[in-house]
Amino acid sequence: GLMTLSVAGNLGIGVIPSCILDISGASGGQIKFPATQNASTDVNTLDDYEEGTFTPVLGTSNGDTATMSVQEGKYVKVGKIVQFSLQVVWTAKNTWSFNTRISGLPFTATSNTGGYIWPNACQMDANALTTLFIYGIESNTTIGYIQAINVTGAQLTESSFPSSGRVLVNGCYQTT
């Protein structure tokens, strides 16, 4: 049969159940969520799962952008937590005098996310120097701000941000 309910109350789909819910015998053994989240008020209910890609954009808060040769982003969203990785390679930029940022994150951050540090791992390669970053994500946006710290511990200002390089980030944040 397609579904089996044991006398113990265990449900099996495509298999005789060995636990409360056993889908190991189902075609592919997968659980599918709808394309649009069906939000639950029950904190113990997993109501969303999604995987996808996005296009990160390097620029500044006043609209300055860079010439980017690579813009790759991947994410997994489970409930309200977004785990992501991104890579941006830029080959040129104008003289920036405002906050450097990465926009285009896949989901809007919650209002209580602002100022939080969100990368698990991050790196920048520019002008033969590896620079570490501290990131913060702006509340109610899809924008992360960059504070670059070079290997000697000095903070790079926006105007001294390298004219070419690569940023790699793995991180997470909470969405609405």
C-alpha cells in the first residue's frame, strides 16, 4: 500500500513504519513545501524551506557601484533563518566616499537584525593582500555593510577600498 498506519500510531508512506513518521519508502523520500510560505504561529512548526540563488551587488550607500565580473550567491532558508554564501569579483570602481555594502541578499532581514555580525567566514583578496571583514546587515533590508580590516588590523576607509579584488562570504541572518 501507499500508506501504512501501525497499531502503535506510526505512519509509513511507501513503507511499514519504524518510527512516528517514516517516509523512507516514498519515491525520493522527500518533503515538499509550497512555493509561498504558509506561515504558522506555532513556534514548533517548520513552515518553510527553500534553496536558491541570488545576485549580490557591491557598491556604496549613495549608489556608487563597481564593475563586477563575478556575482554569485546561493542560499538555504529554513523557517526564518537564511544561510548563504556569496562571491563578488570586481575589476574597477570609482572613488567611494560612502559606506561600502553588498546588496541583493535573498530575503529582507528582520527589524531586530541591525548591527548584528552575520558572517561565519569571510575573506577579501585585493591587491595581493588578504583582508578580513566584519559585516552587519541593515534592519528591514537586503543590504549588508562591510567594514574591512587589513592584515595589520587597520580599518580601510571607503575611499581606500581596493579598486579590484574578490569578496567571499558564508553567513546567516534572520528574515521576517
